[in-house]
Amino acid sequence: MHENIILNNGLTMPFVGFGTWMLKGAAGKQAIREALSVGYRLIDTAHMYDNEAIVGQAVAESGLRREDIFITTKLCQTRACYELAWQGIEESLVRLQTDYIDLV
């Protein structure tokens, strides 16, 4: 589970990730923590999944360094223009409790 790919911008991204689409609440957060504990290092979420906050909590509680976890998220369609996209990213950063998102 430690294979990576190099993106066009030079970033290294884990080849396999853990999707969080249906994960909610305490059980969802525990599933994410378990995924991190068994070696997943790419966690995929989205604003529309309504679980960015538990992703952020699970990452914070994992004991892993933030730079060792690759977080991807997606904006909802209502954030399609430039200004609203920046606002959506800022909101995701708050929910994810992080200073950066690896891939939007």
C-alpha cells in the first residue's frame, strides 16, 4: 500500500486511497482512523459528502504527521466560479482543521 505516483506538478500522491463518501459521525471517524492505522495515506472527501469535519478530526487524532497524509476534497457545483471556489476552499480548510489541502 506504499506505492505512489508523481503528479505533473512534482507532488507525490499515494496510488491507493480511502474514500469517505458514506462515512458519517463517530463510526465514520473511527473508520477513517482505522484506515490510517493500517497504512492508508490518501484520504478522499468532499464538501458534498458532509464529512470533512470528521476527516479532519480523524487525521488530527491519528498521531500521524499532517505532511504524511494526502488529503483530497472536492468543491460543490455552487462554488464553480473563481471567487466562490476560493471561499469554498477556505471553508474546507476550516472543516478539515488543516492549513492546506493536497488536491482539490
